[in-house]
Amino acid sequence: MKRPTSFDIAALAGVSQATVSRALSNAYPVSEDVRRRVFEAAAKLNYTVDINARKLRSKKINTIAVLVSEDLDQPDNRINPFFLPLIGSILDYAGEKGVDVLVSLQKQSDNWGVDYGFSRRADGIIFLGYRDFETYRQKVEVLRQVGEPWVVFGPQMSEDPDLFVGSDNEGGAHAAVSHLIKLGRKRIVFLGEASERHSEFFERFKGYVRAHEEAGVKVDPALAIDCFISREEGAAAIQRLLDDGVDFDAVFAVTDLLAIGAIQTLQKRGLVVPRDVSVMGFDDLWVCTCINPELSTVRQDTTTAARVLVDTLIRLIDGQPAEMTRIPTQLVLRESC
């Protein structure tokens, strides 16, 4: 099959070959509309940028971009609250390294930050909040073709281990559920999205299952509740279980927001946490200590995550090898267990 050329891109985008060269190499500025048309044409043709030649034409500007995917589960706040301290830590550590940071909220329809590379607004990109594995994989392929240095926090891609930084989701969930079982809990609800499409939550589900298997406790499929990650969804899920008369004595939620919603419903229905039902979350948001009872959870180390993300991206920008990193989690026990 013939390799696409700049002439092919020019024909599809409706511009001159010289304009295509300027857009791809950033030798001279071009308009946003033209640059986007050139990019879209290049993506359709599976055009691969000569990365080595591009590096020769480009200079580092000591700026990285942090692009946060909008959280459609939170209609009033499009940024997942977990990412707020992580973004703060990235800003702090990047400042120590003498690197400026651009932060942007990315809509579902956006081009996933490719324009940051083409316009040279940033040397590289950190992506946060892209939990949909299939969408992530498709869009990553485009970034790979244009040769943009980038790293993602969260979802894992086995074929790109050097571009993944994330918490030990399975290990954290295993520790949390094992603790619930040691408390004598045998009917533990799993709240979250337990599918391979959402790999971080699926890893937590695997930790939930492994803890049961190691303790010789049978997992009841009726207790695995597939729901979004908002407080309202957690409250509604527990409401449905109680209305249906399902017996359970503990809840493990893949996020703190789900766990808080669960506690609120349990209390409204006259149940006492943790006497009647123990509840465990995941993330360790600041709000965990602002509710009654205070929420037990699995803490993700956002300070370490920020440092690893920035250091990994800088290595990729400098053309050095980088490796997949799993950051240990910590079980934090409070009143809800």
C-alpha cells in the first residue's frame, strides 16, 4: 500500500503542500482552522510524521499541558474531584523543575490535545480522567502517529507500558475488601463499573473478587452493582438493594462519592454505619473526614503520582526511555468500618 504523502494531505484538506508542511513542522504559524483540517486529513490517511525531522525543526519551550477529560457523571462540576489535588501537585512539582503548565478541560468531542503539539503550545501532554478504555485506545493511536510525547494517568494499555502511570488499583481493593472480611462481613456489595471498558474500576473489581477467593467466601453476583461514580448513583443503588430485600452487611465502592451516597441512603433507612453495614470507599477525598461517620477508604498518593507523571513526561520529551509505573495505595481506616 502506497504511503500517504503531504500531497495527499493537501488534496484532502484543500490547502497547498507548503501549507501542509508549515502545519506539520510548525516552521511558520498557520490558522487554527487550517491546522485542524490538515490534522484531520493526516489522521484519515494514517499519515505518520517523521518524528526525528520534527525534533530538528522544533525547540523545547519548557511547557507541558495537563488535559482533563470532562466528567459526564457530574453535571454541576465537570472535573472529577479526585483530580483537583493531583493537578495541584503537578503544578507544584513542575514549578520546581522550571516547567510551566497549561491546564485545559477537554470536551468529549475535542481532538484530545493533538493541537497542543502541532501549534507547539506544549512540549508534551499529561492526560487525566480518560477511563473509557476503548475510546482511549482509539485516540492514542492518532497521538502515536503524530509523535507527540504524552503520558496518561489511570487506564492501562499493555501494548504501551511506558506511557501508563497509575495506582495499584487491584492491590488497594484487595486490601480494603480483605479488611471487611476480617471484620466478619460476608455479604459485601461492590459499587462501580466492573467491566474491561473501564479498566481502573475493573482492576478494583478483580481485587474485590480475589479477596473473597482467598478467604473462601463466595462472591454473590447479585451484590455486584454496575453504576456511575456519582454520589447520587451510590445512594440510588443502595436504595434499590434495600427495596428489593437483598441481604448485605458491607459496601465496597470504587470511589468515595459512591460510598458517601451509600452511607446517606443507609442512614435514611434507619441503618447504622458501621454497626449494621460497614462502608469502604476508594480515593481518600478531603470530604471523607467531613461526614458522619468518617469514611474508611483506599488512599491514592497524588503527590507521588504527580512527580512520576512529570518526570516520565520529561524523559519522553528528551527522547529517553520511560517505564510503566504503579504507585502503591494505602488503606485508611476510619469510623465507617
